[in-house]
Amino acid sequence: MNIGEAAARTGLPAKTIRYYEEIRLIRPHRAANGYRSFNERDLHKLSFLARARALGFSIEDCRMLLALYEDETRASADVKRVAEGHLSRIDQKIADLKSMRETLSELVEACAGDHRPDCPILKGLSAEPARMPG
């Protein structure tokens, strides 16, 4: 099947599929005329990549997970290690977002939001990071 059909079946844009080929995550067959030809195995890999990316795995994590998926002698501990690393990064992002929210919430609460030019939000944004609330 061609790239348009592969895109329709996997839900990935053709541009993304071309990118995955460019960085060698997938290697569809190329016909003599240069057109890509995708088989069921290629579609499975593309769907796998789409799900992994939807969970926020990096391209390099996806490369590793795909290699582990294709390795029948893999240890599940290796897969778990990749997933735990990603989960740890997610937890850190959540903590960072909570801290950002707390700081911004304090700045918004401190602002009267009236006609006066005094604005704690602008003061907070212009302050040294150590001086900002939160």
C-alpha cells in the first residue's frame, strides 16, 4: 500500500511517516519507481510508534522500545527501565508545572487588576528567580 493508505490506516500524517523513514525508524520497501510500499508489518510499527509518541516517549526512547519489541530475546527489565525513565521525566514535569502554577497563582492573587499601573505580576516577572514567590 502507498503512504496515503498507510497514513489513513495508522492515523499518522504522511509527513510524520516520511520523517520516521528519514530517521530510520521504519524502512518501507521502495519500488523501482521510488514509491514507498508499506506492508502489514510496517503498519504495525507505525501504530506502535504512534501509541508510544502519544504517551510522550522521545524519538530515541521509541527507537529503543521498537528494537526491544522486535528482539525476541529481550529482557522485560530493559523495557521497564525505558518506561520508568520516561515516567520519572513525566513526574518531574508535573512537579515543575505545579510549581509554576503556584508561583503564577500567587502573582495573580497579588495583583489588584485595576486602573493603577502598579502590577505585582510584572514585578514578579522582572525579579530574579530566587525572589519570585513559590
